[in-house]
Amino acid sequence: MTAQRSSPSSAAPELPRLGGRRSSYRERVAEALRAALIAGELRPGEVYSAPSLAARFGVSATPVREAMLDLAKEGLVDTVPNKGFRVTAVSDRQLDEYTHIRSLIEIPTVVELVGTADRVSLEALRPAAREIVTAAVAGDLIAYVEADTRFHLGLLALAGNAHLVEVVADLRGRSRLYGLTALVEAGRLLASAEEHLELLDALLDRDARAAHEIMTRHLGHVRGLWAARTDQQPR
């Protein structure tokens, strides 16, 4: 799969700052690489060198190499001596387990925000929700995943449980959205993106039933994206 950005030599992508904190450049490069991995831009089993990834993202090789070593510690890539890094494959069973755990955590947590989250904090997430829609329209998969990550982790952070956010962040980082490109080509990614705005409106309306329905539907779409493989991966 080819990258959705205009060209490998284009300006460096806007890298995410999760949870409102100021990340180091190395951390921000790692998040951008993680987004590319989740979006399926970096393919399981393939070996990528730090210089080639640096050229693709428009950054220097050193932070890319350091960031990939961080991802290796998380088990998302394996180091290949004198060659680079191989993206680890994820089985269907693992993806089913990830989405099950996410459902158990995220759905009730988000529904509880109907009664606990203040309007100012919820509205502060609207720019990220709009970025998701903008990325969907542009077909920019990496930007889509980056904004989606900021939105969902930011939303969960409103529950006040930092460990919960860390668990979900880890599950998201281990996932693979194989079907994103297919949705872009079919013109259906926008509908999934707009669910983020729909969810925000339900929370602001204090509508617990709607929030539950939207979150359940949204996570179901996510699992569908994981399952929509364009190549043969381990099952």
C-alpha cells in the first residue's frame, strides 16, 4: 500500500501531542510511525530502514531510528541487524481480543461521561473530531489515525483514570486498520469519521442511550476495519 501523503519528500507531517502534554520530538516521531503502522502504511513482514522512513516522513534518520527502537520495545516491530525493522504481524484472534477488551473499557467509560464531563472539556475535543473528518475527506490515513488517537484518548482522559488511558493506548497501538484504504476508495471513510462529532453531540446532550449506541457502532466499525485485509495475514 502506498502512503496517502502527497509525496515522500513533502514537508514533515504535523505530529500529534497526546493528552495535551508537550511531547519530545522523538516521541512525536514515534507517534507518527505508530499511526502509519496502525493505518497499514507499514506492512507486516516487510523490513524498513531508518533512512527510507526518514525520507518518507521528511525528517532526519536519527529520531526515526530511536523511535523505531521504542516501538521494538513495545513489540510492534522487530529489529533486523544491518537492515532495519520488520513490522510484526497481528492475528485475527489477537484483533478480536483487542476489540473485546476495548469494548469492555471504552463503552461504559464514555457513557459515564454523560454525567461527569463538563461542556468545556467536551467542546475542547471538537477540533480533533473535525481533523478526523478533514483527514477522511483528504484520504490521509496517517493524519486520520493521529487525530483519531488524540480524540479517543483525550475523551477517555476525562474520566480521570490515567491507567485506563494507558491500557487503551497500548491496545490501539497494537491494532492494524487494514481496511482504511478500502474505505477511502469506496468513499465510506467519511461516514465513520463523522461518528466522532455525533458522539460529542450525544455527550453534550447528556444522552446516555445515544452515546452507548454510537460507541458500540463505532467500535464495531473498527473491528470491521481490522478484518478487511488486502493481503494474507496470520489468522
